[in-house]
Amino acid sequence: MTENEVPLFLHLRREPFEYGLLPLPNLMFTDGTATLKGVREKLLQNSFTYTVNNNNHSSNNDDNNNDNGGEVSRSFSMRVNATGIAESLQLSEDHARVVIDTLASVLPEHGQGGGAADPLIHASYVDVDSIGADVSDLILFLFIQTYKKLVPRTHKDAASVADVWPSTSAFDGIFATLSPLQLMRSGRRFMPSQADEEAHQLSYVQKHLPNILGLLAEPSDNESADMQVLSSESFEHLGLLFHVRERGTEDRSLSQVAPFFANSDPDMPAVPVPVPQVLDWILEHICAASDNPLEKVLGGENGSPTVGDLDITKNDSCGSSSGCQSGAFPNGYNQQQKDAHLKLTFVEGVNKASVMKQPSNIEGSSVKVLNCHDSVIYILAPFNYATVNGCSDATILLGAVGKVAPYNTFYPDLEMHLAQVGVDRAVNLWDKPLALGMVDPHDSLSHPAGVSDVQAESATVLHPDQFLSFVIPKWFEVESKFQQTKDNPFILPNPYMAAQQQKYNSLEDTRGSLRNTQLDDSKKRELASAIHGHFKDWLYASGNIRQLYCLQSTELDSREID
């Protein structure tokens, strides 16, 4: 590489593989492209064109400038809605809607030529069906349903870590996990790391890339009738799998950097390119999501830290020796990747402790809470993606997570965080659980005979009398210039609202009775002592006393730092 050359890398996007896999049996295509080509034809038969009008002119090449008062019309062809997906894949419309919503959550934020993102990404709940999903994006999404997660390495004493974890569920196998007990016994070295998983994703794509390109290709118009080619528009759909990184530049679209499309005449359609040429170019530049070959090229091999290195820092859990001792990982740990495009936060291995995380000490838009046991974890920040896996006897409270709601709690910045990640408070389907199907086959672990036929248990709706609001400690609240959330922003259904009000009225009646009871001072002190005693007994019996000590200790530590 000469001094003037700018290295280019196609980083694999982790989102489709980590957040885009669905345990739906009708999405499992054992013969891969053979079936998907037929599915594509069915989807195209059910497709439509979505047109959006904007008063602001767009710079994209496919804009149509009309003489209607300066209004700009942009069309998105080959779209399919939940009804079309359900018919093509033999799914229920509810499951088809899950497919569309999941695809929308893992689509890239940039569009063709660096323009606007696909309109599905920011579509409101009521507009999703009229906008639909792009057929090419959907076909790629369906193909990667064949991906299997990396499994834990075998422990030399398998019998000692054979406790069942987790119990069979719809998502069993999506995440290769050990229980906290297994983790403590076996040691973390047997668990796949983030780098291991990303290398596994890269290997999968490298192996299947010819088939992936084949799904987007079309026959050539020239004399080579058996030659498949890829148009610039089809090539852009690979943005679901890759994003471009260049030294000293921001992300750019694929067609802007691919030499066979980059210099095309903007006023003329780009000439389609043979699939083998595209394949060779991608394989030459592809790398894992967190890999940073640029550092190696520029001398990273000499031991200097790379941009993609993980910064392992102490977690915000209790470090006190009284009642807060952890097992394998005394205080857990938090991993943060410093690269602006690759930020990922881990809260892992927290055992018998309490953790409070806020935006000031969290970087990135993704969080993973893994293998935590007998702990209380508060993560009060906005995220696009969140993973909670391998945890037991733990209370984990997440702030606003993209398109995931509602909540039975609140904190001062909740509404601001909801807006940041696009959670619509008007969409309230919490009492309409949807079972996705059988035990998930994305795991490469061998399930016992018959397990693959087990149907997932659907969630059950809690009785209104058992519903309680969760209270977050206020010790960490800080003054904000923004309007603060004073109550749960999600409206409860009437039976739950009535039950909550009844509990509140009963509490107020009890308080009133205590205040109005005619007691002398000694009896009042005796009553107060009895109430405090019972409360203290509850704190110890419930284990909440440890949370009290841990969070107070953390608060004191943060004040000392300030």
C-alpha cells in the first residue's frame, strides 16, 4: 500500500446475526437458495410500489421532480406487507408482522448513495403495512435465518457443569449460554467471546456469499446467457450485511466505494457487473464487525492498542466485603469498544451485587447483560439493542430500548430516552403476547430427541391484583434542563389502573389510621419501632438489604470522584 492509498474495509454488521434471528419454523430453509428463489417469486407477485411525497428536495438519483408546486415524489418499488409475507411464507399475519418489525430493527441507518434510510426503519406502527418491506432486503433476511450461533467450548468435566440452563423456551438456543453456576465452575475461557462470535459470523458469510449474491443477481442480457450480473440497486441491498469503513472518512454506501459502480455516470443507469467480479471484490475487503485491519496495516502488529480493542473497566457494582461478595467475577465487568461505529457495552458476571448504570457511564447504542446471578441491575439509558441472557434470580431493569415497551416503572429521563430510540407510547400491546413457535433451531447445539417439536409456552397476563409498580431508587437522580418524567408514560388498562388505585387508597387509609390513632409518646415510639423492625426483617428476608448497601456505596464512590 502506497502512502497515498486509502484502505477500505467492509465490516460485517453484527445486528442481523445477533438481533435478527427468529424462532419460526417456516423460516427454516434447509435447501437454502433453491426454496428462497421460489419464495422471492411469490413475494414479487404480492409486491407493490410505495410512493412518498416531500416538500424538501432529496439528492437521491431516483427522485422524480414534478411540476406540482415544487413537491418531490420518491417511489420505492417491490415492497411487500404482512399480508403478502403471510401468503408467501405460509405464516400467520401476526408472525408476518413480527418478521417485518424485526427486519426493520436491523436495517442500516443509511440509504442508497448515502441518502435517506429505508422508510420502513422509522415507520410508525400504523404505517408499517402501507410502507412494507423491500423484497430484496427480506430475502437476505430470510437467508441468514440459517445462521447458527457459536456454542460454548466443551469443558473437560462436563458432568460438573451439567445443570440445565436455561429452561426450554422460544429463544432456547438463540444464545449459547451457561448458567451463572456453570460459569463459575467452568471458567469464562469456555464461553465464546464477542470476537469469537464475530469471527464465526464472518466465516458464515464468506462461505455463503456466492449464494447470497445469487439471490440478488439477474441474468445477463448479453450473449453469455448463463452469466449472472448484479445491478447497482441490487448491490446496495448488501448494506444489510456490510458497512463501509475508510481511513479518515465517514461511512459511505457500497456503490460509492465499489470501483465497478463508483465512477458511473449519475445521469445514466450503472452497467450491471458480473457476480464473480463482485464476489472477488467483497472477499478482498471483508472483515469482522470489530476487527480493525487498518491498525495492522499501519503498524498495529507492534503491540500498540487497536481501535477495536476492548476496554475492560470495573463495573458499577458493590465492592464492599460485607454481604456483596461475588463468585467467579467479584464485581462483574464492563466492556466498551471505543470506535464510534462499533460501540458495544457488556455487563457480565455480576454475582450477588447491585449495579446502577446511567448514560454518563455507558457508551454506544447496544448493551449485553450476560451471566448475572442473584443481583439487581439498573441500566437507565437509551439503547437500540439489548440482550439479556444466561441470568438467574436477577432483577434487570432496562431503560428505553428501541421499539420495546411498555414499562411498569419510570425514571426522570425515561420519556426523553423513549423519544431517542423511537418508542411510541401509543402502541400498547403488552397484554397481547405472541408465541413464536418451537424451540429455536438457530443453535448448533444438539437438542435431545423430540425437543425440536416442543411448542414455546406463551406468556400469561398477570392478574390486576398482582400487578405492582417497580420503584427505582432516587439516589442517582440529577437535575435536568429537560422536562422530567413524573409518572409511568404508558397508560394502564382500566382493570390495572383500578387495582393500582385501590392499593394506593388502602395505603393512604393505613397512613391516616396511624396518624389519627390516639397514642401517648411512648406508644408512638413503640409503634414506630415495630414498623421499622418489620421493614428491616423484610429487607433481610428479601435480600434487598444487599441492594441498599451496594447502591449507597456506589453513590458515595461517585460523589468522591466528583
